[in-house]
Amino acid sequence: MRPLKIILCTICFFTATLQAQLVLTLEKTITLAADSSLEAFRSRNMYLADYWQYRTYKAGRLPSLTLNLTPAQYYRDITRRYDSETDIDVYREQQSYYAGGNLLITQNFDPLGGSFFVDSELGYIRNFGDNKSTQYTTVPIRIGYRQNLIGYNPFYWERKIEPLKFEKAKKELLYNVEQLSEQATAYFFALAMAQAEYDLHKENVASTDTLYRTGQERHKIASISQGDLLTLKLDAVNARNSLQNADIALKRAMFSLASYLNFDKNTEIRLVLPDRPRDMTISVDEALIYARTNNPKFLDLQQQVLEAEQQVDKTKKEALFNASLNASIGFNQVAGSLKDAYRDPLQQDIVSVSLSIPLVDWGVRKGKHNIAKNNLNVVQISARQEELTVEEDIIMTVSDFNIQQDLITSAEEALELAVSAYHENKQRFMIGKADINSLTLSLNRQQEAQRNYILALQNYWLSYYKIRKLTLYDFETGFSLSKEFDYDHQIVN
């Protein structure tokens, strides 16, 4: 077996026996992060909040049924009345009791911003005092419409903004899922590097101890100098110190990954490095197309522009005079008994037009409108800048990803050469044909090659999941993540 295969089989594994040890691959780590991490829980609840907000908006487009009740209302006041017998006005105490109810059906009419309504009313009035009386007032049915004639229409803007906000919420959920993959990958390789460092230092301890013992034997026969022997002893001492530091770093990295996955902090984890990825080249132009379609940042920028335009429209309409229309047709009746109150109802027609005209406001309305227009210009410019920033990030990430595949090949080749060179120099030193400097240099090169190989793998997978996050597209399978994702499953779970 080639030296590289030996290294890859032993790298990222503890040589000591561990209890309750959890073995994780990169794929399993990402799955656990999407299922169990606190960040995943937060993302799902953010989506649920947006989901119910959209459901509320949709419910507002349906007819609503409301029952308004006034169970008891008591009046006691002094009123002026004309006394025909004395031909003067007199003041008398008046008491009355009222109870009533109204059943109302309302349907918003989005294109005009008004609302149709159908209602029915029943009222009971009881007067006390000198003129006792009982009266029932009814409106068996009334149909009407309310409309602002010139004013701002919020329904129009809701129809444009709310579906966009919900679409953005769905894309943000996917974006957060892919960001979890990217973060989990970073934690995974941080621990992988820490475990590799630990294994390297542990191997270094064993190697330096062996070399020191060999050096002692060679010093006895004057094959090496006292200085070289002391150098070997120093290397052995430094190796033990480095191993202790590597152990501390390993525990910290393991704790960070366990905390991120919402595991017990004492969970022992060992990792299996992913296989060498297959060659795959991603087109920058294709990535930009999918990003403009799927990335929630672009939807967010559209929402910001629409909301700014909404504010401009609102302040423009409010700067003018307001006119409203309220029209209804129905029946009503008044009687001394409940039965008679529903007998032979009379037609009731109501048409009212109201105006509100600002005369002097010292330029407040005009100022608000100008502020809204300037804010719209700022939002449009900022949106374009944000678009360019995201596009630049995509271009750089895709370029890095395409380069990383070549870097992995180079790092793999360098690791094979470094491992072979170290074993060759170690054997030569054991038989006295190599000096300490050559051995130390080859050891350092082997360790650096192992670090570079893990780093190349890390950069590849980080770039890969970042591209998935920015485009919400799986270039390996050729499917859009937003089309494959089951949002209803997320709600249920």
C-alpha cells in the first residue's frame, strides 16, 4: 500500500481508545446540522412566522363575518323640552337603556381599495321617567360599499408586496439551510485539522523518542556528536509539549462542533474525511442566472424598491384632498314590539360623500412626499450596489471552486512525495546515512503537506456549499433546490 493510503486511513482518528465515540462523515455532519442545530430551529421558526403572515394576508382577501354586540348601555342626563301648557322650555331628567347587535359580512375589493358589506341590525331602546316607552329598531338587511375616491389604496400594494415577501421567505429558508451546510463544513474541517494536528504530534512524539534512543546508541559508538544528541533530546521534549497544545486545541474544536450540532458537550467525535471530489466545472454565467432567479437577496432588493414606491404613492395621495364614498341600500323599521319591527320594513337609502381638504399645513405633506421620493432614489441605487456585490461574490466563489480541484490534485501529489521522502530519510538516519537536519526538514515537509491536503479539501467543500447557497441550485445533480424542497414538510416538522 502506498504511503498516502496509509496516511489517509489513519488521519483524523484517535489512536487511543475512546468511549461513547461518535463517528461523523461530512455528509452526516451536514444532515445533523440541518436537523438538530439551534440555528436550524431558528430558521424554521422564522419561516413559520412568514408563512403565517402570508396566510393572514390571504385570509384578508376572503369575506369576513363579524358579530358586534352592545349588551347594555345606560343613559341618564338632563334634557330641555318644550312644555306646550306653560309655553316655556323645561329641563327634565331622562333615563334610557339600549341593547343591540350587528351582524356584518365584509369583502375587500382590492382593485379600488374599497369594501362591500352586507349587514343586519337589531336594537332595543327603553325610556324611563315620565314618558316611558319601549322601541325596537331593525335593519333586516343592508348592502353597501365604502370607497376612498382619491386616497391611498393599501390593497393594491399588498397584492404586489405580500406574495413577493412570502417567496423571499421560502428562498431564505433554503438559503439558511445551505448556510448551515457551509457552517457545518467549516466546523467539520476545523475539527479535522485539529485531529490531524493531534495525530501528527502524537506520531512525532513516538518518532522523536525512537530517534533519541537511536541517537543514544549511535553516540556510544561516536557516530554522532554530543550536540546532535542534545538536539534529538530537545526535539523529543518539544514534541511532547506540542502534543499537549494540540490536545487542548482538539478538545476546543470538538466542543465547538458538538455545541453547534446541539450535542452534549462531552461527546467524543472522530471524523472521516470525505473522498476526493469528482471533477466538476461550474459556468460563471450559469451560476449568475440561477442566483438572480433563486437568491433571496435579489427578492429582498425588489421588496425594498416596491416598499419605497409604496411610500411615494401614499405620501403623494395624502398631499391631495381626500374624498370618500359610502353608499348603501336596505330596509329598516321601528316598532313597539319585536314582531312588528320586522313587519313591512321601509326602504333605506344612504349615499354620502365626504371631503377632507388640507388648507394650511406649512408644507408638511409636501415635505413627506419629497422625502419619500428621495428615499426611493437611495433605495434604487443601494439595490443596484447590492446586486453588484452579490454578483461579484458569485463570480469569485465559482472561480475559486474551479481552481480548488487542481489544488487538491497538487496537494495529493505533494503529500505522496513528502511521505515517501520522510520515510526514506528516516531509514537513512537509522543506518547513519542522513543527518538530523535532513530528517527534521523532511518531517516538517510531510506535516505541512498533510495540512495543505486537508486545507485544499476544506476550501473545495466550503466553495461548493457557498455556491449552492448563493444560487440555490445543485450543479452536481442539475436540480433547482427550491423546486425540490418540501416546504409543507418543514411546517409539519
